Amino acid sequence: MDELVGNLAAITFITTVALLWSWLYPIANNWWMRVTGQHVAEKAGREKKTEPAWRENAEQRKNDSVVPLITGLAAKQGVGTSDLHRTMTFSQAQHVYDIVAESLLNARARGRIPVSALQGYDIFEICTAHKLQVANEFLLLAGRDDFEQRFTEGVELYDRIPLHLTMVVVPDNELDATVPRHVFDFQDPRFLSEETPSSFAAFCRTLGAQNPIYWQQVYTRLNLEYSSTSPRGNLPVEH
């Protein structure tokens, strides 16, 4: 957990800069993208895990074209058409988190992420995965003297990542374009109405780390199916 929070905090500065520059995008897009990419922090030393069978299906969900958040989302080679919006497991959430972290690392050279790097996962699946991470970090950090600082820093970073992705994820064939199209639309009403990690973190606080049905209520909040493979009770998932 120390490594996770440390590395999340490491990219807080650059994602903040990215958000500020985004308002100047029509003028400074190409320059901004390159500068941002130079400073994306490395997600260090995450041990590679055995790939579960469901991960093989991700290869079939790669996409090399613009995928609007709502319109046509289900028509682009299966991107966003999976049932992960309702059935995401914690191990799948961790996999999505790893993909995003690796994509941010690899974006340093150009400041852009090819959409295929996300292996077909859409912005909403990424948001859900990050909120499951928030829920788990709440339990992992509960009772620590530095809980408030470390949990808050992690949540603030999770708040920034989705909007950052809307600005740097582009079609593969436009990776070097002067003004590429963006895969995700940050002005889409559905994206704007998505619960933020900060709001979700506040919900976790109301549940409390001692809540015996903590995970069940987390899954209900996220509109996910709570199954036999879901985390139990209020036990954190150790990485």
C-alpha cells in the first residue's frame, strides 16, 4: 500500500498541470500534450500476476477508432459492450487500474495514449475500477496514524485521472497528428454525472471500516452484482 499511495501521489502535480492547460487546448494542444507526457510519473514495481481467463477476452476489445461516450459506444468492435458495468470483480478492477497506470507511464514520450492501450475498457469501467480501489484503500489505511493524509491524497489523484484521460486518449492512427481527435468527451452529460471518487470516498467514510456488510454496500452503491467472488464483509483485499 505504501508503494501504491506513493506512486499515486507522484503524478498528482502533473495531472493538475494537465487540467489547467486543458482549457487552452485549441491553442496549445500539441505543445501541452508533449509537455504533459514528459512528466507522467512511473507506476513502480507492480508485480505481474498470472493472467486470468477473462483477461484474454480483453484482446478482442481493442479499438483503433474514436469511441464516443454514449453514441455508438456499443458499435465499435465490442468496446464498452461488456457487462463489466454490472459484474466487475475486484481482480478485474485491479487489472483495469494496472492498464491505466501502464498507459500513463508509456504516454511520457508523446503525452498521448493510443486507445488500444486501454484494451477496450471505456471511461465508465475505468471510473468503476478506481472507485473499487478507493473502497479498498479506505479499509487498508483505516486505523493508521497517517490515514487522513494518505487516503485524501489517493482520492484526489483518482479524481484527476478520468478527466486527464479524456484529454490524452486518442485513436492509434492519430497518435502523431498535430491536432488529434479525442476518444472520450469530457463534456458528455453521462460523464459529467458520474459520481466522483471524492463523493464515493465520503460514502465509504459513512459506512465505516467496521461495517460488517461494507463490501456489499459498496457494490450496491456502484450498481455491481455482489457475488461469491466479491470481497467479503469488511476485509480489505491485500495486493
